[in-house]
Amino acid sequence: MTAVTGAGAMDREVVLAEPRGFCAGVDRAIEIVERALAKFGAPIYVRHEIVHNTFVVNDLKSKGAIFIEDLAEVPPGATLVFSAHGVSKAVEREAAERGFHVFDATCPLVTKVHVEVAKLAKEGYEFIMIGHKGHPEVEGTMGQLDHGIHLVEDVEDVARVQPGQTGKLAVVTQTTLSVDDAAGITAAVRARFPHVREPKQQDICYATQNRQDAVKIMAPQVDVVIVVGSPTSSNSNRLRELAARLGTPAYMVDSAAELQPEWFDGRQRVGLTAGASAPEVLVREVIDRLRTLGALAVRRMDGIEETVRFPLPKGLKQDA
């Protein structure tokens, strides 16, 4: 496509959200697959997309990773990696029974939720889980128990949910939800079940919170928001929804090729962010494409510097 010319395009600015892109859990998950490939050779099997990003998955496929949903697709004795979203107890048991060499790339912040569920279940608690039906993280968390965990997706679900008992009831949350939506649903749970136990720290992860907070600051300052992320990425979808809710037109793209010139007609300031599973190389490609559409300046917002790092599993550390 030809570059935009004429009045209205000459001083277009790109405003980069901070922070954006990869979080510590995504970094760790990708590194686990890459180290397993280096140590054991291809193929390495991965249950579900390691993270929800098309570019990342295709890159790992090119290096020898094979992504599967059913463990029956994995040959006996193979090396298997669980995705960052976590898995149910049933999947863990099946992997053990089949004798796979397993590395667990579940984000430690998701594992924290699993541990809390297991601990409270032993104390007799039932659970209300706030999350999106069908998302692998939700399936993994709900699959920590055989019964007694009830999914709610919105306030209306809260009115309909029927736990077996309310004397010991706890709420847990998918880590990649809209911070504001989760707060509203939690308030509805609290209103219906006043004695519900809430996590000591909210389950929504630091990276989800930080990226949404950055969009809250950025969206009112720009004329359009672009979110780099794949359609399957929960946290990327929430960023786009948040910007739109704040009144700024917002679009999500898997790559620079999906940008449409008409999105920027008459809009001088473009806000740009990326979901926690989207690599920075895609952000740079979007910036390059925006330059061909008239962007002359790129400005980084001030924002939180994330220093969180998660350790690798035994057997894949640097000195292994």
C-alpha cells in the first residue's frame, strides 16, 4: 500500500504503552520449550499452544515443537511440556501413566491459584471461579478438583450459581481477566455470599494489571489504540475492550499486515500496546508499518518497569 500523504498525516505520532508485551510467565514458558529442544532434540511435544500467540507458536514449530491437545497423539517416552495456562489433575495423571518426560511451563501465578484451591478444598471449601468458559487456564484450575468448583462469567451467572453449601465458600479468578470486570463480579459474589473467602492477593496477575493500567493512562491521550495480540489471547482481548470502553477506537492485530489505513484517517495520535504473549518484534513491525502510514514520531510513555523473573524447572536450568 502507498503511504498516506496530505494534510492530517504529516505529524502523526505513535505513543508506546509501558509496560507491554512479554511477561515473566511467557518468557519462562517459551524458554522451557527452547531449552528442551536444545537438550533433548526435536520433536518436543507441547500440550496446547505454549502461549496464545501465533508468531511464537509458529516459530517454535519451525524449531521442532509439536503442539497437541490430546495426549494420545504423543508417542511413549516422549518429552512433553504443559503450556503456560496450566492443566487439570486428570491431564497430569494421564501424562504420568503414559510415562512422558514432563516439564511444566504453567505460569507460577496460575500455579499459586491451583495451590490455593487444593489447600482450601482440604479444609472443606467449595469455590466460585470467575473466568471465561473454555479457556485452558479455567479448565486447568477447575480441573484441580472433581467437584465443588463453579464457574461464573458475569454478574448474571452469580445470581444463578448454586453451590452445595455456603458456610465455606471461596472465590478464585482467572489471571488474565479485565481487572474492572473481575472486581464487579467479585462484588456481586460478595453481595450474594457475604462470608465468601477472597484471596489474600488478587488472582489477576501483575502483568495483566500493569498492561491494563497503562492503557487506562494512554487511551484518553490518543485518537486510536492498536493492541498487538492473537485472537486467542485473553489478556490481549481485554486490552482492546478496555480502550474501547474508555471511548477510544481500538483494534487488535496479530501482525502489521492486518493494519487498515482507514483506521487512522483523521487521527493524529496512535496508541500502541501488546498483550503479555506478544513479542516485541511484532510491535516493531507495527511501528514500521505505521511509519509508512504517516507516523513521524514514536514516544514511549512513562510506566512501571517489570523486574519479575521465574525460575526454570529442574533439568533445564543454565548449568544443566
